[in-house]
Amino acid sequence: MVFGITALLGTAEIFLYFQSGSGGLTPWDIRLRAIGLIDYLLIIVVAFRPAIARDLGIELTGIQVEAILVTGLLVIGVHMVFLPIIERPDAESA
């Protein structure tokens, strides 16, 4: 249940972020947030139907699938933090 609630909050955050019209969104920002949104939606599905993995023929428990999906979120988050740090091609060199 905690995974589902957290994923609902994450999904709401991404929707609000896109609706805010934040300027300066790069294609990578949009892609990472879209992948994060898909990941959150998968977490919601598994949280409310843990047996779905077995129904699909995947020999994992619901908590194992959730762990894999949360790890994906961590990877996405690291990339989202890293993007502003790296120099963008359109940035002026010092």
C-alpha cells in the first residue's frame, strides 16, 4: 500500500511539473520525466495487484517487482540531478 501511495504522489508531481509550464525544459528532461511517469504507473499497478507478475508468467513476487521498479526510479533520479550539472551545448564557455 505504501508503494501505491508514494507512486500516486510521484505521478501527481510529474503531472503538476508538466502543467506548470516550467521554462527551459530540454528534450532529456521531458524524456526522463516521461519514463519516471511510466515507472510510477507500473508501481501503482503492482502495488494494487501484486500477483500481476505471476499472471504474466514472471516468476517474481510483487515486492521483488516493486524493488526493481524503485531501483529504476533511483536511476532516473540520478540522471535528473546529473543533467543540470553537465555543460549544455548551448551554454557559453567560461
